Amino acid sequence: MNKIEEIIQASKLSELLNKKNEDEKKKNVLVWVLAIVGAVAAVAAIAYAVYRFLTPDYLEDFEDDFEDDFDDDFFEDEEESEQKAEK
């Protein structure tokens, strides 16, 4: 009877170990999937950062030119109105 009980306990133990191995395999697959997704996201972020750094900002140049012209016209109008008022 002792031998039979030992065999039953050994089989239960081996079943538990097999379940743990299956759970570990599932976790391992999940870790690999998350690692791949993270790597792809990191490469995409780096590519976007390089693109933003190397692309010239044409809009900034346009706004600077426009603001300069507007300021000059505004101050010239004030000067003309002051000169007219003095006369």
C-alpha cells in the first residue's frame, strides 16, 4: 500500500510541476510579445524624434517675416498721425 500511495503522490507532484511549466510558458510568451511591442514603440519614437529634429521649421520663418512687416507699418502709421497732428 505504501508503494501505491507513493506512486499516486509522485503522479500528483508531476501533474503540479507540469501545470507550473505550462503557466511559465504562457507567461514567457506574454513577456516576449510585450518586449517586441515595446521595442517597436521605442524605434518609432526615436524615428519621430530624429524627423522632428532634422526637419526645418518653415512656419517659424514665415511668422517672423510677417510680424516684422506688421510692426513697421503700425509704427509708421503712428508717426504719420503724430506729424499731421503737429501741423
